Amino acid sequence: MIAYFISLLVIGIPICWVEWTLGRHGGQNNYHSTSGILSFILGKPYAKYLGVIGFVVPVCIYMYYVYIEAWCLGYALNSISGNLSGTGVDYQAFFGSFTGAEADGVTLKVGLGKVGIFVLIVYVMNFYFIYRGISKGIETVCKFAMPALIFIALIILARVMTLGTPDPLKPDQNIIAGLGYLWNPGDIASGLRNPQLWLAAAGQIFFSLSVGFGVIITYASYLRSNDDVVLSGLTASAANEFCEVGLGGLITVPAAFMFLGAAGIVGQGTFGLGFNVLPEVFAHMPGGQIFASIFFLLLFLAAITSSLSMLQPGIAFLEEGLNIDRKQSVALLGFVTGIGTLFIWYFSKDLKALDTIDFWVGTVMLFVQATVLVIIFGWGLGIKKGWAIAHEGAEMRIPNIYKFIIKYITPSFLIIIFIMFLMQNVFGWNYSFSEAKFEPTGYVRDLLGDDDVEPSYVARLSVAWIISITIFSLFLVNLAGKNWAKRNQTTP
Amino acid sequence: MTTGGWISMFLSVGFVTILFLYCIIRVLRGPGGTKDHSLGHIEPVDEDETAQR
């Protein structure tokens, strides 16, 4: 947790302040997309291309995120109908069948046991709300969904904390031991010397705060000049941390430990823990059917607020860059993301398409975008000017130490973490300098193949799709640049 | 659960909870809490002007 909180203080919160400040500053000058904002702030023709990731990332992530969102809705309805609470249910098999992980194309069917119909429902819901605009659409959903989310999480937390020892035959698997499994510190000194620990901690902070998505910068561009971006940025980070550490940290892992033991948790990733382990936990829990329904409904509410936020940067860019109205931009974005979602929906075997796009876009591009934003704030805009803009309308002051942190520490930390990330997850470095070994990871072998493994055509198609979207986006940015130049010439 | 585990949990959960409550209180009690939060400065608010939002 020490590495986690240090990462929060030197990466998470500073990048939030940077994105909020850059976004609000661009918005005051009528720019609402990352490309437009960076183009305005740097005042150079190339600057608009630096923001292309701010369009590509949310659009591409939306394509698979909506698919995962459909899982949540499907699991909620399957829980309500009792399909997940019967005895002897093989949750891993259910997950494979429901999501289409067992074979390509199998979920293009309608039924409670397949994700297909839920993808359609979720897709229509998203575009209905996004078409209604920011105040009538996104804001209305978030205003009710977010408090509901925290309220439901508190109910589940209370239930988990009062479970005691659910199975008297396994007295070691109780709530105190579950909390200990999560919170007992190991050897702190050797842990802090382990680069993998820092990589994991920084990555968790980085991805959970959604920094570098292009979403915060767009939302902040709609603020007024006297809105407090310092307090808003800190509040957004604090709310996320409260939900992640204060609620998620006390619910998921201790609950899984109580019912499955340490051996049952080991090796479970996010999907495994959420969709395989937790249904099993709920099935063993008194009133489990109700709690499972509530939990997956909660996940769905959280997901829909996120997916709506991912569409707005694309809408903003298309509207302001191509001079089209909301109806046209929603239609164009709906068409592009629809093709992408259909691709991920069809190529569902082993979730290969989803996983490939998530890695190259949802992970690698995010790092690049966040680093670009921090460098532009500290070095392009200038820390002195950026500091003054951040404090316009702010009652809260950012501690002065953050001038140094944002200018030097955050970009250095991000670059080091990014290099380490690439070394581990792309080149497969064994973290040894004396006996360094590199064994390309699955993401690379999927694309290039090797002596033992054939390249995956789905992974190759996924990367080709990412490249196509990026080239298409660069073309749009070029077009948008001409529109912005024309607008600036006609505006006195 | 060891003593270190209890300390680690209370410090972590306590820190994020206090920070969150502090921020919420400042947002609600500060002058910002009384500001008009409508988005009329950036988008039309009438139902029949949805396409212009």
C-alpha cells in the first residue's frame, strides 16, 4: 500500500489536476476535444496530432467496454432469474458460454444465456443517453447512478463484514482471515525494492483513475472560468480511491477468501474474480441471489456511466472539428463503434479481440497520452502559467511542492514505469541485469508467431483495426485543423 | 490478521475515507456549492433542441 499511495500522490492526483486544467483552459476558448485543446495551447500545427490518442482511446475502448457492460447486465438478469444461484452451477463454463469465450460467433444469438441481446440493449441505451446531451443525458444518469452505486456497495459491505465464519467446517476461512489475506503486509523493505511491485501499484492507480483517456480533459472543457478545478480534480480522485480501497478492497477479496480460500483466489484476474469467483461466493452466501443481482446491477450502473463518458470526447471532436451537429456526430460515431463492437462480439473466442485491443489501446496508448499531457502542462504551457490557470476560481491551493513534482517527478516516473511496462509485457524481460533474458509475451507472439506458436489472425485483425482507426482519426484531425484555422481567421 | 494488517487497513481505508469526506464537505459547503450548475452556457436546455447539444 505504500507504493500504491506514493503512486497516487505523484502520478494519479497530479495528472488529474493537469487534465482538468488543460481541459478547462481549452474550453474557455471554445475547444472541447483533446486535439483542439492541445492545438490551441501549443499554437503549433503539429500539436493537433498529439491529441489524436484522445480520440482513438475512448472510441476504441468503448467498442469492447460496451461488450463487458452487456455481461454485467446479463449477469444481473441471470441472477434475478435464478440461473446463477442453483446448486452445481459451473461458473467458469457459464462464463465461457455466456461471453462467447468458447468459440467465435456463438453469442450472435438471442437468449438469457447468451450475451447477444444484452449487447444490443446496452448499445441502444448508450446512444440514447449520449444523444440527449450532457445535462439531459450523461448528467442525469450519473446523478442517480453514482449515489445508488455507493449505497448498494455499502449494503454489500455490511453483509460481507457480518458473515463471520460462513462454513463451520472451515473455521480458518472467516472474515478476519479474509481481511488479513488482503491487508497483512509482507516484508516491506524488500517489497519496496521490487520493481514489479511499483509497476503494479502505479498501473493500478493509473488505470483506475482513468487518466490519459481523453475523457477528463473533455469534461473539464465544459466548466466555467470560475469553477474550481483543483478541488474538482482532487474530489474525483478521492471518490475513486474511496470506492476502490474503502469499498472494493473490503468486499471482493475478503468475500472470495471466505468461501474459496487462498487457493481459490490465486491466479484469478479481474474477469475471473468478478464473473467466476464472485457468483460462486454469492451462491454460498445466505440471500446470495439477491446480493448477486444487486452486485451485478451495481457493476452495470458503474459501467454505463463510464461508457457514456467515453463517447463524449468523440462526439465533441466530430462536432467541433467537422462542423456537424449532434445528430450527425452521434450517427457517425455510432457507425464506427458499431463495426468495432460487432468485430469484438463475433471474434469472442478466448476473448482474443477484446484482450488485444485492451492491451494495445487501453494500456499502451493510455501511458503515451498521459505522458504527453503532463509534459505539455509542465514544459509546453509552462508550469508558471499552468499554475495560474489551475488556480483561477480555486479556493483550494495546490501545495507548491507539486510544481516540482508535475514538472520533473511525474513525467520521469511515468516514462520509467512505461519502459518497465514494455520490457515486461512486450519484450518479456526477466528483471535481471546480470543475466537478462527476453522472451516476447503472448501479445507479441500472437502477432508475429514463433517456432511453437502460429500467429493469431484475430489478434492481427484487431491490430489492423486499431491502425485503421488511428489513420482515419489522423485524417479527421487534419480536416479539423483546417476548420479551426478557418474559424480563427473569421473570429476577431 | 496481524497487527500490521490492522494498521495497514485502518490507515489506508481511513485516509481515503477522510479525504473523500473532506472533499465532499468542501464542495458542498464552499461558495461553489451555491453556484448554478446548469449547463446553459454550453448547450441548449430545451428538449426540441437536442440536435444542437
